[in-house]
Amino acid sequence: MASNQITRTANFSLQRGCHECSLSKLCIPIAVESDQIEQLEEIIKQGRMLSRGDYIFEQHSPFKSCFALRSGAIKTFTLSEEGEEQVTGFYLPGEIIGLDSVSMDNYSCSAVALERTSVCEIPLDRFEDLSTRIPSLQHHFFGLLSSEIQQSRQLSMLLSKNTAEERIASLLLSLSNRFKRRRLSETHFKLPMPRSDIGNYLGLAVETVSRVLTRFQNQGLIKVQGRDIEILDLAGLQVLLKHDTGCIEAHAKAGTS
Amino acid sequence: MASNQITRTANFSLQRGCHECSLSKLCIPIAVESDQIEQLEEIIKQGRMLSRGDYIFEQHSPFKSCFALRSGAIKTFTLSEEGEEQVTGFYLPGEIIGLDSVSMDNYSCSAVALERTSVCEIPLDRFEDLSTRIPSLQHHFFGLLSSEIQQSRQLSMLLSKNTAEERIASLLLSLSNRFKRRRLSETHFKLPMPRSDIGNYLGLAVETVSRVLTRFQNQGLIKVQGRDIEILDLAGLQVLLKHDTGCIEAHAKAGTS
DNA sequence: CGTACAGTTGAGGAGATTCAATCATCGTGG
DNA sequence: CCACGATGATTGAATCTCCTCAACTGTACG
């Protein structure tokens, strides 16, 4: 059971709170004045640690909270009746998961850690309450939800119109951008997910993902070594997507407005 | 210019307000007490009429309002740099458009009437303001945005995993459900959009849409006569989608929670 | 009544999938 | 510490679905 896995890893604070968090300029705190940040900290449960494979929440279980990702990486997915998995998103630090289940009774997907990960819990009833008192917070949250819609739309567009190469280029560039935003290298990073998850997410067979990556390598666009990716020709990848405006951001998840 | 088309059709009230609107149980009013409904009416501009081809708003123009669809039908779409159209959604009475642009500076897509249509305008700054005073309204709007995310996710899943037949079956069933919700026939209706828009939306060539529809007809699932659709075997269509839970609702847009 | 436009139908081709086999990598236990 | 199994990743060959191109038919509207 997932719930066991969650409780197995103790709840302890990595840091004292949002005001000291290195991600505060990417995450929710960006929406509130510094003198209101303690009200935010009051409702947010800090830094739960998770190991790879641990569930943050499970599809169909009662919805209570969204989660802000502090470190690590998370994938969300749904299971069909036949138990087939469908990956719906990858999330990196500073991004928020569970937005698609807000004000639903149950989570519409499961979330699982792809590596050692820590998250902050945002109980939504208390957050809604706080939002009515801090209009800028409400405004920000509307924006988060809205941009999540837009990003999901762009994913749909990517899936409906673009080839395998374009889809994978798009994902690589999205990851690159998101690493860059955190002041990490935009050209050299490690994929947090296996090929199978990439394929599942992008509507491609694992084999196709593999083939495209080696093709990119042969073209001198990237250098692949397992999950280690080095982008040699950023512009070259971008050219592949020139068709669809903004699809570079298609997988970038909530976090900035 | 689209703005000309908008002003060309005069702004006049079809009905006095939300409290008399036949869609009040599908639309925003469902979220507020009857004694608060006048506060809602105060900020909502009623019943602007539009002809086929008229724009409700245009991509990249400044975002101000969302719109509730009162009658008719609307499609939303984006244009790529090369001017290629990408249909992002179809909307029917009781549903709300513009949610993907909330708290953005500009609309992220254009919205155009597919037939004679009337809409109610919801200026978002005033709506946000009202939301802080009516928590149930804020809660409802969070829910609207959230379910829009979910529906967009389900569309992504549909596009990434399903065949042409499954996609089209899904759209037909979605329309059927949405007509049913408005107490119209769920088995006999008129498609508000041309085949090209269906194909564009579902990531299929027009020819494929046509072929699948005739195939469905030959299989006795439906009866097609141009845009006139009669579903002869509702269960049969549903069987085609048994794989993906919920994708029947994938195209159903915001309106109920 | 003819000109657009929307929709249908057919033939051929391309991209991605599936099936199958091989290779690499990582964590674990002997 | 190395061998081993398991999982992840790669590569090849055959197949299939859907797209493209093309021609044709039907329909709406001036």
C-alpha cells in the first residue's frame, strides 16, 4: 500500500519555512507580501521526505491537499480499468501537483516519486480560506490553475499534430528550460524518468523514444548516456519545433506566473 | 477585423438575468445562494448576440473576461506563426470559455461562433473581487478551472493512446452527454462544426474523419446525414472506449462541478 | 445556375508500432 | 567484491494505421 510507504519516511522539516526556501521565487510565496508569509507557513506542512517509488497521493483516494515539490522529481499518472498506466505529467522542484483535483472529492491521478524527493503539503480547505483573505493569493492561484490548463492544451496540440522527433525535442527543451529556471545547467542534466515513462507520456513506444534519441545523437544535437543528457545544439532542437509556438513550455508545470 | 464583427452585432439583453436563465443550474449561478445572485448579475453582462464567424475574443488581445455560453456553439483555436490553425475546444451552452487565459495578460486562443450564438461576459477583475467575498463562488471557480485541467488531460490521453475510431467515438459521446445534460436528445443532434474542425481538434485528417463516420454508419452504430447525427447504438460506441476511463467526458467543458 | 465550399472515396506511401532479440546497467545477495 | 538476476535500453524486421494526393460528389448561396 502506498500509504505505508508515505508514513514509512518520517515527517521532518528540512528547513524552517517558506521564507527561507530557495524556491520561494518560483513557488507559492511569490504571491504574498513578506509580512503575510507566516500566514502561509502556518497552513503549509513542510518538507516530507520520500524515496523513489513512494506515493504522494493515490488516484481515487480523498482529495485534501496539493503539494509543492521542493526537491527531487515526481510523475503523475492514471490507471485505466485494465490497470494500464497513463503518465500525465512530470514535475520538478518549484512546481505544484494535484491542481487537477482541486475541489474534487478524490484525486484524479496518482503521484509517485521518481527519485529521492521532498514535498510541502498545502491543505486545500485552509488554503482556500486564506485565499479569501489575501486577494493576491487567490489571483495567483487562479493563474496557476489557468496556466496548467494552457500547458495541458499545448500538450494536446503536441500530441495531435507533431511527430515523434518533435515531441521528444519538446520534452527535452522543456526540461532544459525548467532546469535553467532553477539556475542549473540548461544543457547538461539527468533525465529523472525511464524511457518507458517518456514514451507513455508522449504517446510513443519505448522503442521509438530510443530510436529518436540516438538519431538526435547521430545528428549531433545531443549526447546521450543512459539518463544523462547533454544538449549540444540547443538552437537545432528548437528549430524542430518552430511550427508550434510555445510548445517548448508545454510540459513546464505550475510554479511561475 | 474581428472587433468589427463583434460590435456589428448589437449588445442587447435576451433575458433579464441569471436568476431567470434556463442554464442557471449548469452555469455559474449554481455556486451562489439565491440572495447573492443579484451580486453576480451586477458584474455579468448579459446576452451579447453573435453570428457565425464572429469572434468572441482574439488570441493575443488583452484578457479581460471569460464568457458563459448561453446559446449556440463556439470553437476555440490558436494560430501558429505560419498561420496554421489548431482547434483547442468546442463549447456548448452552459459552458465557459477563456478559462485558460485567466490572470494572463492576453488571451491564449481565439474564440469564434460556429453558429448564431449568445454569450454572457464575465469581467474577471470584478469576478475575482466578488469571489473573495463569496467563498462558495471562489470554491466553484477553483473547481471549474480544475476540471478544465482534468478534461484537457483526458484529451491528451485520448490523443496519445487512442485510434481514430476511438477519438471520434469519444467526441460523439461527449456531445451526446452534453446535449443530454441540457435535456435535449442524446441520440439525435446536429454537429455544430465542419469535419475539418473535428479532424483538426482530434489530430486526424478530414478524410479520416469522414471514413470513420461512414464506417460507423456501415456498422449500424450511427446514421450520418451531413452534420445530422443519429446515434443508433449508444452502448456500441461506448464499448469502443472501454479502455480509457472518463474519456467520454474529455471534451465536456466547464459548467458543472 | 454556376461557383465555392464541404464532404466522400480511392490508391499509394510514410511514420510509428509491434514483435523479437540483444546489450547495458544497477542493486542485491552469496 | 564479484556474479547474478532484473530491469532498462537499444536495434532490426515486418506490419499497420493513418496521411497525402487526387478525383469526384454533394450542398449552400449568391
